[in-house]
Amino acid sequence: MEQLLNRVNALNLPQRWILVLLSALAATVAFVTMALHDGNPVPAYLLFYLPLGLSAFLLGPNLAMILSGIVAAVLILNHSVTSAPTWVLLLFLASLVVNLFLLKRWSREQEVERFLYQKNLDLLDLERNDGQIAFDKIQKAYQANQIKIQRYTALNELARNLAVAFKSQDVVILLMETISKTFMAPGGVYTLLLFDSSIGKALHVVRYSVDTDMDVRLNRERLNRSEPFNAWVVAQAKSLFVNDASSDFRFQNFAAESKIRSVVAAPFLAGNEMLGLVRMESGAPGVFRQDDARLLSNFADLGTVALEHVALYKQTIELAITDGLTGLYVQRYYKERVRDEVFRALEHQFPLCVLMIDVDHFKSYNDRYGHLVGDRVLKVVAQILKETIRTVDLAARYGGEEFSVLLLKTPLEGAEKVAERIRQKVQEQEILAAKQVTRVTVSIGVAELNPSLKNVEAFIDFADQALYQAKDAGRNRVRLAKPGQTHGN
């Protein structure tokens, strides 16, 4: 039955009319034939229920009533040529009217039911659409909240990691890794620049994408502070957000040359000092939003605090290992470094020499001109040491007016030349004291590491013995320590 209904529903209106008319024609022919030959029209009347029923089924009640009227007229005309009683025709017509009435009534009830059903179905569709819209809104809000949670989780994690970072390069790498992984803008380029300051040199960092290696290098050409985007951040000392540089009056000319369309940048501001800036850029417009600019500013604030902590940590370490007056290493730290270099030199058989330096007659000079002038003498000697030795060598204020220098990978002959240059420079240096020009001299003992010197103390004492020999010999001279000799020999 279901298949029959499906096939009927597939018919168009002309096809349905053809079926009804063909059935009506067949019934009419059968009616006339039976009435003429049999003389009894009653069975023939019943044949007309076939086209009537088919019309009601295929064409609906309205067209079925019209067709029924036509059939009734045909029956009345044909009844006149038969000998059937009139009451038979009237009975048939009455039953036909009753059937049509019931068909119409039931059809209307079905139409009402279909209308209510369709109305309820439409309401359900509206409710479903409203529910889908509400679900989409909730889903979008959920996704937005998830993004916010992820971003602020990254911000929190970055803060914890930066708290234990004690090198500026570690701070830079943590910042760039977190920023690039948090935003992941299509085609995005992430850059960071630290300006020359007390915190760090011009470290330039570029991270092109999450899959590329971090590129940390000293390079001012790729991201210099005079470039328009950076210059704006430096001049305004605040964050920059550019949705489309080609339509931004501030950067229209530069955008055509650089092919940069979207930019977000934030400065590292420590009070009134700008330590650098961090920037995200893309060649496509509309890549970033205002929320991205605010979050990047939060990252920059964390980076600023971390860089200040690094600077404070370095300063604390320097205060702990350097002499406040001369800027040279203190004895304790110096001896630790000498111990490390002694082990390394003995293991790899590198030459290693140490110089012990003492300012001649410093006590009497200090008593004569005062402690301020005496401090000036110590600063002058320390500065000469810094200028004379290499950056890999170590210099320390060993105590009072005594200094020490460790010369790495330097044989005794080379150390003697360095000591002589130091002695000459100190002797030639003019020092103003009590409105008169004064000079000081130094005595220097030089010792080279050899297998018989088992520890740092023996190594330094070896050079100290040579220093005393220089003093015993008249001061202002250099003496080399030789194996087997002792102070007084």
C-alpha cells in the first residue's frame, strides 16, 4: 500500500486526469451495454463508483464532486432509455450524494488535521532553528572562552617560567616560544628586539613559525628601531595595532615597500626606560584583533619584569664577586676561578701564569696624601690592568694595595712581557694629589704553573715569593719565580 501511495504521489495532474477519464469511459460503456441488453441498470450504476472513487483518490474531493455531477447527469439521461424503476435511480443518486457529503466532510477534517500537523511541524522547525542558533552561540562563546583560558594559561605558565630565568637570552626564548605558540597567526612572523641598555645588548630574535628553529643573533639590520613600525612604538611608548597598513595613513607609504599589512607591537617599558619591543606581523590584512594587542602587552609586561630581575640578579652577582672600589674580582671568587683554570691547564697541558702585584710604599703615600687619593691610586692601577690584559684573562684586587692577574694559555716569557707593560704604564701614569703631580710604582712577581704546584695556594704563593724578591731588589721591577727558590734567596 505504501508503495502504491508513493507511485500515485509521483503522478502529475494531467496523468491523474487521464486515469480518471479512462475509468469513467470504461464505466459508461459497461453501463450502456448492460442497460440495453440486460435491462437491469442497478449493477451498471455500481460501476460508476470506480471512476468516482478513483477521482476522489487522485483529484481530491472538489474535482470528485464535479465529476459526480457529470456522472449523475449521464445517469439521468441514460435512465430514460431503460425500463428500470425511478426509485432505483433516486436511491442511487441519494447514496451518491451521501457519499459525496461524507467525502467532503472527512476531507475537510483531514485538511484541518494536515493544517494543524503542518503548523506544529513548522513550529517545531522554528524551535529547532532557534535551538540551533542558541547552540551555535553557546558553542562560539565556549570556543571563545576556551581560547581565553588557553591564552591566560599560557600567560600564567610564562610568568612561572620567567620567575626562574636568570639570563636575558633565556627570557627572550621563553617569550618568543610562548607568543608564537599562543597566537599561531597564519603566515605570522614574531620578532623581538632588545635595545642597548643596562639590561642587555641589541639581541634580535626572529621566530618565523612554530616549526622553525629559534633564531637568536646580534643583528640590527632586520629589525632596527628606526623602522616605521618600531619608530612609532619608541616615539609613543605604547602598543601599536594596525589592521591594514595599506589603509593606515601612518604607514601607507612604507606598507607598499615592506609588504607588511597586519602588525601588533608592544614595548618593554621599565619606568621611563624602553628596553626593547616585541612584534607580530603578517602579509595579510585583518590577521590580528584588539584582544591580541592587549594580550601581547601583557606578555611584554611580564618580559619587562623578567628582564629587570635578570639585571638585578646580574648586579647582585657582580656585587658579590667584584670589588666595589676597583671593579676587579674579589679574592674569594678569583681563587675559585684560578682553581678551575689550574685543573684545566694541568689536564690539557696548557701554559698558565699568575702575576702578584703590589703598589710600592702605598702606606706612606696614603698617609701623606690621604685615603681619597690612595683610593684614586688603586682605581688607576686597576684600570691599567683592565686595559693591558685580554678579556679572557682574570684580574683581582687581592687585598689592600695588592693585585693579582691570571693569564690563560700564556707561557712565562709572555707573562713577563705583560708584567713589564703593566709596570711601565703605572710608572708613567700621572696622579694629581694636593695640586701636584705624583706617580707611583709597582713590584710584580710572575710564576708559571708546573706539576709540582698541587693547588691554588701553592701556585699563588709561588708568584708571591717572586713579588717579595722584586721588593727586596729595590721595588719597581718584575721578578720571575723559579722552581726551588724561596723568599729571601
